[in-house]
Amino acid sequence: FITAQISGNTKPSVKAPFITTTLGSKREIKLRKLDSTKVRPLKSEQLLRIEDHDFALRPGFGGSPIPVGIDVQVESIDSISEVDMDFTMTLYLRHYWKDERLSFRSNRNKSMTFDGRLIKKIWVPDVFFVHSKRSFIHDTTVENIMLRVYPDGNVLFSLRITVSAMCFMDFSRFPLDTQNCSLELESYAYNEDDLMLYWKHGNKSLSTDEHISLSQFFIEEFSASSGLAFYSSTGWYNRLFINFALRRHIFFFVLQSYFPAMLMVMLSWVSFWIDRRAVPARVSLGITTVLTMSTIMTGVSASMPQVSYIKAVDVYLWISFLFVFLSVIEYAAVNYLTTIEERKQLKKRGKGSGRYSIDAVQAMAFDGCFHDTDVDMDLTAFSDRCEVNETRARAASVCNVDTTRVKRKRSLKGNVGRIILQNNHVIDTYSRIIFPSVYIVFNFFYWGLYI
């Protein structure tokens, strides 16, 4: 070729570019061969012979169902929501099964451990949580997934999961209730003909952290159970249950609901010991207790789901509210009957004169001042009461004003108890005994029934 170019032959010069191109293509082919080594299977995958099998099919496809053992370690119960009727739990979920396609030779009979990157290339059980609302696998700092393969093909697959699931709660005994919740596990695609879920170590398959605690609940027990679930279109499936019982701490509700309600009821009884003619005192006391009970009931209802049945706390609060309301009604009856009695007495005393002699307590009801002796009042001219009092005060100006006040105070201290007892209405007398007695009996039956 070189000789031809020197001698001036032009044919080799035409073939020269073709030869150059041929050499370049050979170099590209060589480079491609070198790059193909980058997609060569990893050593672990070669040892497990992953490329030699179709892991889209379950182990033993076409034969008997593959047994998959489950065990769970509950790390924490994060929250219980009565309004949403759900709970949130963090747990370690471990699967055990045997896949002979993953068996390998090992002189020391040691297992191999992998992270989540190998999960996508092999078959794993498709377990999901029934009635779950939200769930996720923890991924800090990497996905919390572990895969351990033994030489004989046994596989351990472990996940760290947080799941929020429904809990069908019954609030008929709230807050003296005990709630039974369960977390249910099931295969999504494989029915009982292809996959058999079971607890790996029986009742010991479920373990919990010793430091699990909740603010409002006491965890009474954890238990594991199993059963079958039927779907009309796909058949029967194995289902595993994580059952736990939660008993509510009552002390918080005693301080926030029961004890304030008791105090309001007892406070309403104070009006039975106040003079029946002290209208502002008894009315204001009754209205205050009624409004306070309404506030307590509203606060309890706001933190609870809107259920269509009566709760235990509703029974107590409504009965307490009824006692407070009846104390107001009791005074309304007393005041009405007192007014009728006084009108009758005034009519009897004032026939033919137009002026009536009434005792000190009745006078106090009219002018708001205490009187040591009986005074005369003209019921036909109550508007002139101030002028009459002023005239009498001028006539008695000879007396020392300070001495009069001292005498009135001493007389008031000595006679106030006698005045209240003598002018007490019969309804108030019976109410002082009946109201506390009935409320005590109600508490006795209430706490005996619900505790």
C-alpha cells in the first residue's frame, strides 16, 4: 500500500479512507465490550443465581401453598384518637419463608444479609394492613429494610413500619371504658391456595417494648390470633390479628368533668339556706351554676366524636345539670308561694285602714335595710317611702347616729339566725334533705354500675 502511493497509483488512495473507517469501528466495538462489564451482575447476585430464575412467580408455583411465618415487635403506640377512631403504631414486621431458588453453597454455613436494594429483584410476600389509613416504611438514614438469606434458601425479611389503622370504638361507657383494637395483616394477591400466613412462634410471636405508655390509656394486654377472610370475587385469605386492650385513665376526667359537676350541684344547694326574700342572691346563684354546668358539658362534647348514643359521662353531667336546674325551679316555686302568702296577710291586716303593719323581715324585702322592730308601711304610696324615712330621721336626730348603727349591728347578729329559721319556707326545709340524699343515691348507683 505504501509502495503504491509512492509510485503514484491512485487506487490505493481511494481505499485508504475505508481502511481508516474500518479501524475506527473496531475501536468502538472494543470500547463497547469494555463498557458492558459495568452491568455485569454483582457477586452476591451471581451467588444467589438471581438471573437464572423468574422471581415474578412465588416459590413452588403450581404446588402447595407456601407457608410464610410472621412475628411482630411493637415499638410504640404513638397516639389514640377518639375523634378519628384510629390508632398509630410503630412496629418491626418480620417475614419467614423458604425459597430454594435463593439457596447457595457456603462452607461455613453462614447467612448473607442485604439491604432494600435486593428486594426489588426477588419474590417477597405482599402483606398489607387491613383497615389502614396511612402507613410508611421508615427511610432515615436509609430504608429500614433487612433481608437475610441462609444457605438452604430460608429467608428473613424485616421492615420497620408506622401504620395508622381504624379502631371501632364503643363510647357508651366513656370515660369509664375499655377499648379493644386490632391491627390485621393479610396477603393482598395470594389467597389460601397460594400462601399461608401463620404466627411463626405461636403466641410468643408478638412482643412489645416494656416502656410503652400512653397518656390517657393503660395497656392491659397484647395477644395474637389468626383467622380467615372471605372476598366474594377472589376467595379465602389467611388473616393475622394483633389484639390489644386499652383501659382509660379516669383521674383526668374526674378532675376535669366529674369533680366540677359535683361542686356545681353542691353550690346550688347553698340557695336553700339563703333567705327566701333575698331574690338577687338566690337567682344569681342559680343562674351561675346553670351556666357553669352548660360550659362543662360543652367542653366534654367538643373533644368527643358525634355519636348517636348516650355516653356514661353524658348521663352524669345531664343528671347533675338536672339537679342544678331543679334548684332554680325550687326557688321559683318558693318565691311564688311566698308572694301569695304575703298578699293574703297584707289583706287581712290592712282592711279598713290602708296602712299595714309588717314585720322586720318583710320590711327588709321592700327597702333592703334591716329593721329592729316592726314598722308601718303605706302600700298605697310606696313611691313616698324615701320622704317618710327622711321625716322620721329628722325627728330622731336627737339620737346619736353612731350609737344607732352599733345597736342595729348587734341586733342583726343576734336575730339573723332566728329570723331565717322563722321565715323559712317549708319547701326549702325539705329541699335541704331531699336534694343531697337523692344525689348521693344517684352517685352510689352510677359508680357501682360503671366501675
